[in-house]
Amino acid sequence: MSGADNVVWLGTPAFPEAAREALADTRLRANLRRATGTIRDKRLAVAAELEDWEELRETAATIKRHTLRHLDHHLLRLEKAVTVAGGTVHWAADAAEANRIVTGLVAATGEREVVKVKSMATQEIGLNEALADAGIRAYETDLAELIVQLGGDRPSHILVPAIHRGRSEIREIFRREMGEWGRPAPDTLTDDPRDLAEAARLHLREKFLRAKVAVSGANFAAADTGTVVVVESEGNGRMCLTLPETLITVMGIEKVLPSFADLDVFLQLLPRSSTGERMNPYTSLWTGVTEGDGPQNFHLVLLDNGRTATLADEVGRQALNCIRCSACLNVCPVYERTGGHAYGSVYPGPIGAVLTPQLVGVENAASLPFASTLCGACYDACPVKINIPEVLAHLRAEVVEAKRRKRQLPTTEALAMKAAATVLSSPKRLAAAQRLAAFGARLVAREGRIGFLPGPLARWSATRDAPAPARESMRAWWRRTRTTGQDEGRTTAEGKEAR
């Protein structure tokens, strides 16, 4: 299995091409600007309520760093605790193995359908598609995920997967598709949020009541107690986690925490950073199985899928600290204008630009580390202090180096840099280049701006204008004015001497 198979959807156009199409969609940009702006303002307000907010961030970062340094130890502790509590732990090296495990577990129950809690890990491995290939239908129960599934769409945001859809679009999707998946939408359905939520509730209720198997992800798992945690806002997850007879949880190995007490830190940071709430409306915790209460069969699938390889990178491994809050997406000027589909991965935005290339290999997602302005807003917003700009720069260097190794001849960029070094290392050559640039600017500039450059420079001027070079360089100005000043000073001194 190649690295590119670790994460579904890769192979869509590279980011620059995909982003160009997204930028032309004015409705998409309006939806993104409104939604990210609202969440951003709420997050700032509730974070400011805590005097120890920065201390919480530093504590969380410290816990995560410690956990990654001793990840093998904590995962074994987690396996033992879950097993003692009556659960069964499975280890999956990659997406294919995880899909085989889950599909086999569902098939063993004899059921042909499952209900699902919103899960990034199962989206990452393409579990729904794998289940469908085995004749098993998966029903998404999170409202936004339901919208995406019914629309034959893909998530475009970590927290709000249907952020690119407006209310009128959602109404039409419900009217057109709900009947194909179960209870149809009412004929009188409007685009009022309450009506849409009620239609979804009625549609999902029958599935909750008959489902025997549920599949979930996990926000956290405590190694000392074997407790698994899922946080959500609607209660649909709670229905999946309590009513079915069998619960299968797919969890990335980086989600483990050393102790149950560590949840105190992360359950303060996560809701404020993700939804701008002081706490999540539904926080579900379970430890193994309890006779007569909840699912009687619990399976925990621990997913590697490129995470161990990421852990080996001393700079890049900090991306594994991510708690999937999406705060970096909501402050990113690039994401706000392009949306999540342009990233070609289940993980969009700044965190996707650093996580996806490491999970699949930079050669399979080479454009993503460049999908950023390196403004640093993501670093400031991250509740676990992932230095995303640092990782982006690190991965960019890897992409460049990988391309250099493949090429027999130097790239155009390398030749340009070598030419620039030759010019900049000689005052005479620099002066000549400046005079040539000033002359050339007169031919292509209009009203002091250059809108088009020929040859390989056209890629630069296609998306931006540049000011025309000055007719007189700073060096020429300095030489002229300094000489004049010295002549005047000499004349004054001679006059004083004569007197």
C-alpha cells in the first residue's frame, strides 16, 4: 500500500489549481467569511474569560509533547486498561487494515447497517466506502455530516463539514435525497434552521432505534483508566454511543493521554477553541462495557496510518498534537477564501497543510505546504501551541529537496537564484542590472505599475501587480547627493579659511 492511499481523496487537482476554482465561487466565499468570522469572534470572547488561558495552552502543549515522547508506553497502558474493562483492542498499521478490521467486526454481527458518530479518522481511511463495498450501509448522524452524505459531497471543515452550504441548498438536498436514505423530508420544509434540524431529527430517529452497531471516533482516551471520550453538540453522538449493542471506535494513536486527570485541561481548551462555547453540550465518556448499560461489545481500533513515520520527524511531529478544534482554519486568510475542498484532503486548512503531507509523504501532497501566507495567525490560535509556520517551512524545504534529487538539470528557480547571487555579489553588475530594469520597466509599466511580465515571470504577474522600478536606483541617488553635499561642504570650508 502506497503512502498516497493512507488518506482518501488525494489525487484531486493540486492546491493552486483547486484554489483558483474556489476563488471564483462568490457564494462559497461569502459563506466562509460569515461562518469563520462568527466562530472566530466567539472563540476570542470565551478565551478572554479565563485568566489562565495561556497557562492552559502551555500545559496542554507540555502534556502532548510528553505523550509523543513516550507514545509506545502509553498505548500499551491504554490497551491493558481497555482489555481489563471488558473491551477488545485492535491495532491497524494503515487504512486498509483498519477498514478490514471494522468491516469484519460489523459482518460478524450479521448486521448490514451502522450508525456513525462524526469521526475524522474514519473519513481519513474512507471507511464508509469500504463498508459499502462489503454491502454495509453507514448512516452519518451528525447534522453537518448528514448534509454532506445526502448531497454526495465531501466535508470542507473539521468542525462544520457543511460550512460551504447555505440554508437554501440544505433544504433542497433534504427534499431531494432524504427519501432515498429513509424517512423523507416534509413537503412543507423551509430553510429555517429549526425546520431543517427537525427534519434531520425525524429522519435519524428511526435509525437510532433500530441500529445494532455504531462506529465512532474519539477525541481523547485516558491510558490509566481506558476511558474514551467523544464531545459533540447535538446529542446524536450520545444516541450512537448508548443504544446499539456493539460499539466500534476508530482512534488515531496520537489521541491517547497519560491520565484521566489530563482531561481537565483539554476539556477547557477544546470547546472554547472549536465552537466558542465554555463546554460542549454533550461530553460522553465510557470505559469498556458495563452489564445492562450501553453497548455490550466494545472494540477500540488503534490507527497508525502514517503517524509513526510522522513521529520520527523532530520538527513535523508536533502536528500530531492537534486536537481537531479547527481554530487554525477559522483564522487562516487562505482557508477563508478557498474553503476546504481545495486542499484535497479530509484535513483542510493550516493543520491539513502540515499533517496530510506527513501522513502520505510530501511527494504525494507537495503543493499543500505552500498553501499558506506564513502569517502566523494559526500558531497564535492553536490551543496546543503547534508552530504550524515552522512546520510549513520545514516541509517546504523537504519538497524542494525531493524535487532537486529527482531532476537531472537545475530548475528555473535554481538558475534564477544563481543568477541573482552572481549579480548581487558585484556592485558593478548590480548597478548594470538596476539600469536595465529601469529601462525595461518603461516598456511594460502602465501608470507606475507592472501588470504583466514575460516568460516564466508571468506566473508571478498573473495574480499580482508590481510597482515599476524607480528610474534612479538608491545607489545612484546616494552617489549623486553625497557628492553634491561633499562639494558644498568643501566650498564652505574654503570660504572660512579665506576669511
